[in-house]
Amino acid sequence: MGGAVKRRVCLAGALCASLLLAACAPYPVVPTDPALPRSRELVDTPFFPQEQYQCGPAALATVLNSAGAGVSPEQVQPLVYLPGNKGSLQAEMLAAPVHYGYLAVPLPPSLDSLLQELSDGRPVLVLQNLGVAMLPLWHYAVVIGYDLDRQLVYLRSGRDRRKVYDIRRFLKTWSRAGHWALVAVRPGEIPVSATAQAYLQAASALERRQRPQAALQAYRAGTRRWPEQALLWAASGNAAYSLARYAEAEAAYRTALSLQPGKPAIMNNLALALARQDCRQTALEVLACAARAAPANPVIDDTLLEIKAMPPGTGGCRAFDCPVPGVGRRP
Amino acid sequence: MKSSLMKRIVVLLVSVSFFSTYSLPAWSGMVTTDQLLQQSGALDKSALLGMLDREDVRQQLIERGVDPQYAKLRIAALSDAQVEELRGHIDTLPAGSGIVGIMIAVLLVLIILDIVGVTNIFSFINSPAK
């Protein structure tokens, strides 16, 4: 009887010990996407050894060159480096590629997106905190490959052409920087793991830098990938409008409104696109509808003045059904 | 409060010619994509405030050693949300710089952390954890 109890205690002890051991053993890092290849390395990624404090420009030049832009870290430096802070800020790293007509798209903060981009052939610029939370040491590097079987990632980093990281250790330094990552793409190309929102933000930078042609190309690609996103259609309309392609702008705004009926900002822009095509009557109807959705709004009042200053239309324009319930139609 | 408002107004008046080079849409009635992204439902332009914030951040860049010509370019590439992110936080945001040229004292602490295995900065230190 006593022996049996003793044996049970022993068994339980052994079980506990083995559980503890299991908990301590390095558990392999496994991405959730089963379609990812086991390993990939983008060996052709260019390398720019970093000068003092210049990891930002070096990393940015690396991903820009991979995307097709021929720029050097020296050219990028005055666009991102902040001498007083001895470093480069994330917002400016995202904004700078637009000066070369490229998009910088931030990725969802996950290992899966990182590996998906790599397996799709795109090196990923990451922010790492090489220090600890109390004593941060911010560093930009470019991940160029991974090997799940050997649990490694490869980086272009600082003065190392090929820095090899244990994947766990890399993930620690990356998570201390909020898993922040970006990829650079040319207009019309969309990173595989990007969200519609992040992509739209990135593409809008092209429009801001007065590159409507490139912006339109980027938005159009966006509407093909995410046809259900009203804002992408509206943005596409804006870019077409600024290129004086009013019929195209009208069509895009109408699609946006079919997805988000009654949105006053989009109706406001649709009214302008109609007025530019000599459809003043329809334009005024659309604007009246916008005014019903957003009463006494200065933006709509401005638009009304602008449209009234345009020559009256000749008619023959596609009608607009106002989805906003209100106090009856205005003439 | 009042003086800060005055300062803003003066800045606005002085910089009108500068402002005209960015941020204002060429068509006054258009709601720009930036504005579409900012608002969720409400229709509000608030372009004036946006421009003042941009001027603030531009000054901050110049104070931190950026060439004024480039400061102008850099501000023009930022979205309203990014301008907002920088304004007032420019010195607390992470500024990625790398490990080339850090101070000796910091270096020592980091070497110890590296040996213990908390960090992984120096390739010549092999941490025990794996």
C-alpha cells in the first residue's frame, strides 16, 4: 500500500519535472500561415554600410533600391535624418519615399506579415529596440530572409552585410519597438500583407506631393484589391479630378457612394465633378442631398458658391438618387 | 493662452506666402483625400489649424539642424496625422540611430545586458540563452 503511494508521488514528480523542462526548452517560433515557405533569403538585396547614426537613411535606401529606385543613403539623409536627435523618426521614414515617387506601406505588427512579404520577394525595414525599455537603443535594419527550420532571420544591419539572428532574439528586439515595419513599393504594386487603411494612407502621400498620376495608379490598384473600400474609390475620384478627368472622377465617386450611401464629403466632390462636366442641375441636386446629410456646413456652402459661378449645364446627365431622407426635394 | 494665440496669429500672417505652397487644395470646394482620411463621418476642413501645426513642426525640424529647404520638403510629405504625431512629441519619439557611436557608459550597461542575454547587440558576445 505504502509502496504504491510512493510510486504515485514519484510519477507525479517526474511528470512535473518533465513539464517544467518542456516549458524551459526553446519552443520553435511558428508562423500561423501554413502556406509560408520554410525558408527564403533575398540575397540580391543591396547593402549600404551605415555611417554614424545613419541607420535610417541606409535602411531606407536599401528598401528603395530593392523596389527599383536608384537612391543612395547620402541622398536620403537630408530627407529623414534629424541631426538634433541623432536619428530618424518613424513618421519621416514613412513619408520620405514619396519624394522619389514610391510608397512606404506600414505592415500589420505580426511575424506572419513580415515573413509573407519576404516570401513575396520584398525586404522589410524594421525598427528594433536593441536596448531595453528603460534604456532604449533604437535601430533601423532591413530583414532580408528567414529560415524556420534553423530558427534564424537574416538582416542587413548597421555595418553587417548579413547579420544572423536567432528568431526569438530578433522578435524580442522587434517587439520592444512595437513590431514596427514598412515595405517600399512602386505605385500600382500592393504589399501582400498590407491592410486597405495603411495602403490608402501611404498612397495619399503621393497625392499630397502633387503626383496625381502616380496616386491615381496606386488608388486604382487599391480598388482592384479591395473593391469594397469606399474611401479608396473616393480617393481614386479625387486623383482623377485633379488630373481633370472628370467623367472618371464621377464614376469613382458614384461607386464610393454605392458603398457608403449618403456620405456628405463624397457627395460634395461628386457635385463638383458633375459641375465640371456641365451638369450643373444634377450637381446642385447632389449638393442639396449633401446639405441634408450635413446641414449648415461651410464646406458645402463653399461648393455651392463655386458651382453657381460655373456656366449652367446643358443637361443630359446621369441622375442621382438621394439616399438621405429629408424635407422633400429642393428644386 | 492669449499670448500663444497672438503668436499663432502672427506666425500665420508672416507665413502666408509660405503656406500657399502646400496643404491647400487647388479647388477650394474639394474635400481632399487627407481630409477624407481624417474625418469619420463629420465634414470639416480645419485647414487653417493644420497649417499652423505644420509651421510649428517645420520650425522644430530647423531648430534640430535640418536645412530649411529640406524642412519645407519634409513637412510637405507628412500627412495631417503625422504632423500631429510629431508636434510636441518630436524629442520623445523613437529616433532610430543604430549602435555606431554610443556613449561608453551606455555601452557598458548594454554589454552586461548582452552577456546576461536580455539584449543582442554585439555579435562577439554569445548569450547563454538559446
